[in-house]
Amino acid sequence: LPILGQYIYIERKANSMRVCEIEVFYDKVLSIYPSVNVTASDQHGIASAIWKPVDGVKGISNSNSWLSLVSSNSWWRLELPRRSVISSVVIYTRPLDSRKKSELNGFVVCVGDSVIGNG
């Protein structure tokens, strides 16, 4: 079901969090966000800048993704230009490495109208 909101908040409560690209379908169009605000709990070095998940490049390499520090509560937030009807949020991460669990395990996606309380 579509949901109304201006903020997309993604968190993972264990280890680190890697996001290669995020697509948000809102108001019946796909957003590539040339001028949205993004914030994050932290970032693992300069190469993993917080804007990389919204750069429009669907690369799945380490150099084309945001990676948080290892912590108990990693998060990343996108602010849309206005309150919108959000029909879908698609998260891209690296392919599953046979030695690791899925990098999407433990992800929580919230949509809302406030930066307080995770959306």
C-alpha cells in the first residue's frame, strides 16, 4: 500500500550497513533525487560518502556505495522535496557473498513526516 511521507529512514541494528543505491517511487514517478537532503549515522571513510545511494548509479561495488561504521544502530535518511505518496522503496546492495549473511538482513525501512522518531 502507498504511504504518505517526506522522509525515508533506513536502519540496521547490528554490525554495519551498506547501501549501493536507493530508488523511491513517489507520486507515480521514480525519483533520482538531484537535490535531496541525505543524512546518516556516520560513514566508513571518505570513499563511502552518504550521497552515493542517490547518485543514480546502480553499481554494486564497494567504491559505489555508502558504508556505515560498525555500530549497534546504523541509519541513513533521505528527505524528499515535499510530502509525497510513496509506493515503493528499492534498496540495492552487493551480491550475496557465500561467506556472509545477506547484507539486507536486519534492515528496517520507515516512511514518515518527521526526523524525530525515525520518520
